[in-house]
Amino acid sequence: MIKKIDKKQKFGNTHISILYPGFAINGIDSGLGSIGRIDQANIKAGTTIKMHPHINDDILSYFRIGKVKHTDSQGFTEYISRNKLMLMKAGTLFYHEESIVENLEGLQIFIRPKEADTTPKVSFCELEEADSINQWRLIAAPSANAPLFFSSQTWMYDMSLDGGIQQSNPEPPKSKITGILYVFQGDLTINDEIKLLKGECVIFKDEEKPLNFKTNDSAELVLFLTDENGQYSEQGMFSGNQVKI
């Protein structure tokens, strides 16, 4: 099964485009496995998102353009950018504030943790290179060896694909995996049939062969893999099954 998700199937406003991947499949659960939601943000410098709470959300900040100052309820301050990613595990309760230092464009990915009400924690990942050219780079996984650690069964990769190069999705870490292939920038053609533009994606599972894809000019891609049968909590303030349509 391969299903294209276009911009009309997303929520939000001119600043934040929100994908609830589960609604694209069944309309019952807003999430898909432990992937609760994916926000693509485009926010001007000088904006401050005041101190606000999160509960039982694991939030990965993947900002490709601009710079953000993060401040949290534990008195910690850090800057997030193209080369520095952040994973915030809200657990029982966590507050943070975001000040946009430079015009921002990026993703905030809300992952459902394996268990609810854990101790809040913030982790950072300094990328050696801003881009991974024509090959998949692991960003986060349920493995201590991954740059960032997800407690639930979700894996995240990224890649910058050049024009004229053909690629496919990496071999899944386990059987019965569901994938979301997201175009952050550029254009993509999958299996010579499905065409995607910026902000669009496909959800795929139970495919006998890997997807084959290419771009006309260039594309920045993000890939999520999740085990829908894996253990996860639906109690997240934003990642949980809290939205009804």
C-alpha cells in the first residue's frame, strides 16, 4: 500500500502545517503507530512562543533554516539550528519557550513515548555535516547507538537527494514496518508514478519491493519508520490521540 498525502489533508495555518498521519489512513487515531504528528513550521525572526507545557510528548526539533533559542522550566538555555537538533522528552510535565532568532523553517515531530509519566529530559545532537548527500542518515531510533534515542518503536532518517540520482528507502529494521516518506524541500517522483512537492508525503506499508524515487532538481527528504504494533502511550498532550475530526 502506498498512499499520497497532499497539503489539502493537513491542518494548521500559514505558519505551521500539521500532519496527523493516522487520519490519512483510518480517521480514527490521529497518529500512526508511535508517530503522533508532524509540524512543518515557517516562522519569522523576532517571534517568541511563550513558555508553554507539554505532557508525555517526545518532540524532535529538526530545523533546516534559521536559529531558535530554547529555554525550559529547568532553567536550561540552548540554541537549535541546522547543525544542532533537540529531542525533548516531556514526561510528567515540562515547560519550554522558543525565541526565533533567525527566520525559521523546519519540522517538529511529536513521537509517542513507550511509557507515560517518565522523568522529563532534553537531549541534543550536533551533526558533523548539515546534509547527508544521496544517502540515508539515521537521526533517531530506539537504540542507544542512535544520535537521538526514541523509547518507542520509531526510526527517523534524512537525506539530501541530487537531481539524476535514484534512491530507495533503507532496509527496515524489522518486519511489518510502516513508513512515511516526507518531502521537506524540492520535488520527488516515486516508482515513476507518484509526484510529490514540498510538504507532501507518502505513507507506505506491506510493499514487496523498496520504493524507487528520484528528483528533477533536488530534494530534502525525511523518512519515518514505525512499528504500529509496538508499545506506546496515547496520553501525550499533542502526540496522543487527542484530536477528533
